[in-house]
Amino acid sequence: MARPRASDFDEKRHGLLLTAAHVFATQGMEKASMSQIAAQAGVSKSLLYHYYPSKDALIFAIIESHLQELDEALEAARDPALDHRSQLETYVMTVLDAYRGADDQHKVQLNAGPALSEDQKAQIVTLERAIVRHFSDVIRAIHPDLDRPDRPLLMPVTMSLFGMMNWVYMWFREGGKISRADYAQMATTLILEGVKAVR
């Protein structure tokens, strides 16, 4: 008979994911073990396996939950009252806020490819496309010429913006001279002003 789900299941699950992400980010995917993760989380190995039957399942859950939370945050940030530029800057700020304190999950996402099955990779790609679509829709509304069939530049421009956002964790420091809001404004300006010269 299956063990009944505890009332604090989701809270414990989230805590385990954060701990596991930290272990994977610091030890590496190959070296990190379920035993290490259980010890770091202060739970038994059997309890960890109750939540996640394998290391690969745990890695997938870290990435999936991180991306789902980001997609939900972007959906909540959609505001029809905003002009397109302000909406784009709001989306950039939403991503930067979501990345706050999420360096470990981000590193797992960037390095977990070999640990994922083809089906898991497909699920992750679906989530990533939904996230990217929030941005590409706004950029298309601002610069529809980027989406010409004979010269499809919308996705390269959109992914260039993600390139700027995704590597912020490598250099950004809280409390520095540049705030997240400053960077959101700067990244938005770089994309929207720079794209005027893209042909």
C-alpha cells in the first residue's frame, strides 16, 4: 500500500529541491549522490527516494519546477495596460527577480542535459518555449519586420536577450552600483535600440 501524502508534502518537496540543486551545483552532476543530498537535507535516504525515485528524476524535477515557476511569474506579469516597451522591461525584471537566489537551479538547468531522457528534454523544451514566447510576442509587436518569412530574425533577437539575462548570475552582485531594475532597463534598451540597426 502506498504511503499517504503528508499535509506538508509540497513544502518538503520544495525544500528538497533547493537542497539538491545546491549539492548538484557545488559537487557536479556526476559526483553528487542521493546519500549526500539526503544528508544535506537532514532526511533519510528512504524519504528522499519516496519523493524522487532516482537522481535523474530529481534533476528533472529541479529544472521543471524552476521553469514552471518562471512561466507562472511571467504570466502574472502580463499587463494589457502597459505599452509594449514597458511590458518587455517588466518581463525582463520578472526573470531577474526569479533568478534572485536561484543560482543553483540555474546551474543545474545549464548542465543537466546528459542526465535527462529524451521525453524529459521534450518537456523542458515545451516549458522553455512558453517562456520565450512571452518575450517574442512583445518584441514582434514592437518590431514586426523581425518576423518576415524571408528574413526570420525574431528568434535570434529574442534569444540574444535571454543570453544577456541568463548569464547575469555570473557577474551580478546584490548591493552593487547596478541594481536589477537598472539592468532590466539597460537590457531592454540594448535590445530595442540595437534592433533598429538589424536588417
